[in-house]
Amino acid sequence: MGRKSAKIAVRKGAADKARGQTFTRALKDVFKASKGGSGELANNFLLRVAVERAKKLNVPKDNIEKAIKKGQGTEGPGYEDVCYEGYGPGGVAIFVETSTDNPTRTVGNVRSYFRKYDGSLGTTGSLEFVFSRIALFVIPKEAVQSEDDFTLAMIDGGAEEIERIDDHYEVSGPMSEFGSIQEKLMELGVTPDEASLVRIPLTKKEITDESILTKLEHLIDVLSEDDDVATVYHNLLDKEDE
């Protein structure tokens, strides 16, 4: 195999790995939504959202059905959600959400990543005053017939912000209003692309040392690439925030 062919093979392998990770995470969302309620799409709003997202990612139908059955307890062991809190190089706060069928493996991996890049894991709750949780819904533009009517309905449902961004709307509100916003969307017959509780930093940390930034970026990258990791949040001050 020539050098050019080898590079192509490496790129294809990386693409296949990324595709596999995308499928895995989408199926975990289907499993968790199924585990949290009915296995019927008509009776489980979050399951409907997760299944629609998986379909858009071209996840095979059989895999989606297996994930639903697993969530209902009829298709082998499932996953549990475990969160890890710590600080990366430069004192940047990092909150890691995982979904795993082997917590021992996951915590070992996460701890090793922090150590490798001069970070440290903290105790549960150590970042309580760094991040806040909010309800976030991402709505495809084509699902909204009238922006004014949609905005009023979302406000009535408890949303605090409704923002049009490119080809979608982002609807956000207090964590406590997740259920009421969800119910309002159901009344409107709107299925969002995303429906979740997300963490936003209340304070930002500025890092100007390039060597520290490089280590931090590597840490965030390896965490994000781990199959057990669902989401990585941090409070690094981005140049766009300035």
C-alpha cells in the first residue's frame, strides 16, 4: 500500500470510528428515554425525540428497536448515568456526563485523562456553583408555522428565551419548567430535534498561556472521544465571549 492509500485508510478508519460513536450515543439516548417511560412512541415524548434523532443519523432500524427493548428490560443489561467533576489545566472547570454499562471502566478512563493532561477529578458537587442547569429544546424551522404564535406559546409554557438560529429555534427555560415546555410542544404537535437539560457556566475562566490551552484542548478532545462520555461541559472563556 502506497503512502497516499495509507492516508486514505487512516482517514476512513477515523470516519468509521466517529460514525460508530455517533450511533452508540444516539442509541444510548433511545435506551434512556425508553427506560424512563413507555416503549411506545405515542406515549413517550422523549423517546420520540430520541428515535427521530437516531433516524436522521441513519442508525439502523433494528438497532433502534433493540435499544427500546433494552430500555424496557427485555433485551439484556442497560446503561447508567454517572457524572464526574474536576478541573483541567489552568483551573478550568470540567463537568463530564457519561452513560455506561461499566462504571469501573469509565471512571478509570476519565481519571487517566485528567491525570495525563495535568487535571484533577473533584468530588460530586464540587462544581455546583460553577454550572447551572437549564431546559433546552431545539426545534427545526419547518416545524414552526408562525414565529409570533410559537413564541407566545413557548412563553406560556414557561420558556424564558426563544431564539432563531439558522435553520432552527432554540427554546430555553429554567430546569423546573422542562415538563411544562414539553407539554406545550406536545399540544402544538411539534417534535424537537433535541430536548434535554444542559449545563451552562455561571463564571468563565480566561486562559492566555498557549501551552495550557493546548493541554486543555487535548483533555476535552479525549474525553469527548470516549465511547462512554455523553457530554463535556467547561467554563473556558472563548474568544467569541469577549
